[in-house]
Amino acid sequence: MIKLPPVNWLSLLPAIIPAFTGILMLCWDLGMKNEERHRLAWLGILGLAITAVVSFCLLGRNEPAFNGSYALDSYAMFFNLIFCLAGILTFLMSIQYLHTSDIHAGEYYALIMFAIVGMVVMAAATDLINIFLGLETMSIAVYVLVGIWRQRLQSNEAALKYFLLGAFASGFLLYGIALLYGATGSVQLGKIAMHVNEHGASTLLLIGVAMLIVGFGFKVAAAPFHVWTPDVYEGAPTTITAFMAVGVKAAAFAAFARVFLYALGGIHGQWGGVLWVLAVLTMTVGNITALVQNNVKRMLAYSSIAHAGYLLVAMVAGKELGGAALMYYLVAYGLMNLGAFGVIIAVGRKGEPNEEFADFAGLGFRYPLLALAMTVFMLSLTGIPPLVGFVGKFYIFSAAVKAGYLWLAVIGVLNSAISAYYYVRVIVSMYMHEGDKVPEKLSARPALAVAILIAAVGTIWLGVFPSASMALTRLSFLSLG
């Protein structure tokens, strides 16, 4: 008789709440009038707020679940807080945005919740099969969200491209998992770590690791697996672009770091060199191509590639400092990037996306508070003190130097200097050029204004007072294993 493992419901609670909320949204949507569907967003915010509170209360617990294939640890709970932040800000930005598009609100909000369920599973999974299941749950929901603006050809093309390349990357990931199982005899990360520490790396294991790098490289948009990013980010609804840039990237790095820094940490010397090259390529390709963009949304897509490169620097540095810096930077990137996309949404109107650099001209004189918020986000993305982007980059490059990767840190700093050109270009356009675009007043879109305000306050606050959050990231990272 097969003995079933005991069910640890407490570890599943952060996944059950958004899943239940998503199902409730679909049921409620059936009997709802079109003008009432904004209430679904508030239901989603409530569900994510409860998930965040539960995750925060579970910080500090460290226990395996389901025979070691799932974990209730601070590492997973910390990432849950990032996913909830990304989800809540996306909902706030979406309430008025959906009025300017022909997107059906019911399935839109529910799919975001289901994508978050996949993210939560990815962050907590300590088994390669569960990581894959979480990844596919998230990815399928996001494929649909990218193409959910069905009347828009660009959105359909983006969804098709993302789906085809995503399926290709999933194949690499699954093949890598199979090879790792063949080399170590297990898919559980703890057992893989023990095998690697005792026996080192075999050829079969290294081929499996290479396949995993390709699969995760696609999900985090690392060069040369980044080609899908600009077209998908530009074609997707702007709120979904923001959600992908933060939520999907954070989930992919959560699983990437758990597999490589914990399970494969014993052979860091074998894969560290590959990630070193990928980090340099990703930072440089992202920044150089962002320089020549005339569309702000597309510029942010390329800049997100560059930021994936900075996060790979933290992966290369590894250990406690690198892991904690990675987690801190994901919070920083989430705040400043969601805020920047919020301003892009605010500048747009129905039928007029207003995403070109020229569309931001004169914004500083007509809407000074909105322009001030965008200035904060652009300076933070550049890495100007005392904003959170500067602190995040400081931690990453410091970790790289302490781990002996001086040249990697130097290349990272040079790339940050390059990025200043296209971020400052937005500020110059807002304050030094005249323009005639008249966005709808933020007072008419209070939820969007709140989202931008939260992001701006967080960007400044965590930059000025980083100690508490950095201490939390360290404790959370140490719960690995």
C-alpha cells in the first residue's frame, strides 16, 4: 500500500488564497454588469493583501512539506511579498486602464491571480518537477494576458511569439530536469545538493545544468535569449507589461537562485563562468539597444534586459551577500519599474498610447507632480543616490567585489553609466522640450495615482532607510536549505 505524504496546509496557504480569489472572481463575473467589474480589482487587492499578511506572519518558519518537495521558509515568503506588491499595484493601475481598452475585466483579473499562484509555487518549490509545474501555471496565464486585447493585432502577435518561444524554452528546462535526474537519481533539490557535494559534476550533470541555464535564461530575458522581450513588452497591454517585468522576472529568479545557489552551489566554479559571460552580455546588449529607442515603453523593455544582467551579477557573486543583494534588488526594481509604467499609463489616453519620447515633452510644466514621480523613477533606475536603485546596485556590485569578481563589478558600473543617457533623456524631454499632449487628469484616475504614489514613496523610503529591508533579505536568503 502506497503511503501518502502528510499534507501541510499551512505551507499551501499563500497559494490557496490567490487561487480561491481567482475562482471567486470568475464566478462573480458571470452575474455582474459591465460597469460593476472594477469591483473585481478590489476583490483581487483584498485577496493579495491577505496573502501578504499571511506570508509576513510566516516569515521565520523553516520546515519542509510534502516529503521535501515544497518548503515553508522565509525565502519563499519574502518572494510572496514581492508577488503581492506587483499584483496589487497592477490591479490599481488596471482599474481605469481597462476602461480605455476593450479588455474583458473578469478573465483579466482572474488570470493575474492564477499567474501569481504559479509564482508562489515556483518560489516555494524544492523539487524540480514542482518548479516546472509552477512555471507552466504562471506562463500559461501570462501567455493569455499578453494577447488578451483581442481587437489589437500587435497584442495577438506578441502573445503568439511569447507562446512559441516560451514553449521552446520549457522544452529545454524539462530536458535539463531529466538529465539532472539521470545524473543524480533525484529531482529534490536537497538530494541533488548532497550528490553534487559528494560526487562533484559529471558530464551528464553539466549538460543538464546548461539546459537549465537556457530555460531560466529565457524566463529572465538574459541575452542571447532575450529576443522576445521588446516585441512582447510593446505588444502586451501596458499593465501586463509592468506585471511581467516585475512579477515574472522575480518568480524566475526565485527558482533560478534556489536551484543554482542551493542545489548546485557545490559546483559554482563550473556554472559561475557561464553566468559571468551571460551577465556581461545581458547588461551590455540591453543598455546599448535601449540607447536608440524612441518609444519609452520599448526603452523600458530593453532596460529590463539590462537589469536582468545586474541580477545575474548577484547570482555569480553567490553566497549570502550575493543572494541577499539579488532579493533586495528585485524589490527595488519592482517599485521603480512599476512606477515608471504607471506614469506611461497616466500619459496615455483612449486610442492614444502616447509612449514616444516626444509625447512626454513639456509634462514637467503641465503636470509637475506626475513628472516629478517619473523623474524619481528614472533617476533610481539609473542608480542615483539616495534612491533605492542606487542602494540595490551598491549591494550587488559590493557582493561581486567581495567574491573576487572585480571586473564584473567594473563592467556593471560602466553599464549603469551608459544607461544614464536614455533615462535622463526622458527627464530632458519632460522639462526642456515643449509639447502639446494633454493627459487625462490623475484626479479622475485615483487608483492609478495611488499606485504611482506607493511606488514613489517606496523608491525613496527604501533608498534612504535600507538597513531593515536588507537585514530581512539576508535572513530570508539564509533560510535556503
